[in-house]
Amino acid sequence: DWSAPADVAIDFTTADALAANFPRYLERKLPVVIGTTGWNDRVAEYKLAAEKAGIGVVASANFSIGVNLFQVIVAEAARLMETQAQYGAWVHEAHHAAKRDAPSGTAILLRDAMVAGGYTRPIDMSSTRAGAIPGTHTIGFDSSSDTIELTHTARDRQGFAAGAVLAARFVVGRRGWFSMTDVLKG
């Protein structure tokens, strides 16, 4: 019901549903938390529209507080490994069999964090879809002498919900486009 009063919207739908919903958030000047993936081709358009409407948006491929802290750790590891040419890098993620996107938005987020951290060599990406896995993401660095792996494993969906609520509290009364890193910094 679009006439119901609200302080903020939380949209974890699909890219197509977000395309239909986003103009309504703009019309209502309703801040929004977006956890939907698969709409990267529309980011610039949505950012501009949100700026014109004067609303706040928190957008992230993953709202888990742990994953977002993991992203910071991954960026730092990539920065350190850039100077070590003997190491190759990878991202592997595993999710439940019904997960639609592969690689996941979180895997892409982690790869982008590695690049932002300064890692310039190729980063191999791989995905597994099986059973009821909530989400496991591993980044690794391998040389002929050793392997370094960093892994985040979601045990349930509570962490995602807690992050979305934290983001919703953060964005009320703000204008602009924010990430979960912004939310965690306060």
C-alpha cells in the first residue's frame, strides 16, 4: 500500500521490481535501503534521480555487518599483496541452489574491494550453487610456496536483517547516496 505512512523503505526485491518501485520512492521523497542486485546498469540514473529528489539512499549488494567489515579486511589484504607478484588471487563464493546470480553481488563487491585496495593483477572468480548454503565467500592468494585464505560464512539471514535495519536508521533524514561502509562509519 503506497499510501501508508513510512519513514524509510527497505527494498530487497528484484531489479525489475526496483525499477517499478524507485520512481515511487522519489515521488514520496522516501529514503530507501536497497539490497537488490542486478541493476548496476542503472546506478548512475538512480543516483541522479535521488539527488534531484533530495532523498537518501543506502545501496549495497550485502547488508551483513560481518560481510561489510570483511570487505575492509579484504581491501587491506589486497593492498599488501599487490607488492608480492608471486601471488595470484581469487574469489570463490557458495550459495543455496536457488540463488539466481553467479557470481553473487557480494563476490563482485569483494573483487571490487580488492581492486580498490590496489590489486592490479587478474582475480579469478568462481561460484558454487548447492543445497541451502546461506552464503560463504572466500578470497585467496596463492604462490608456489603457500596459500592465504580469508573466509566469511553466513550462518543465517539475521545478520542481513540487522544490517538493513541499521542502514534504515542511518538514512532517515539524510540526503545522498551511501554504502554500508558509510553506515558502519556512522
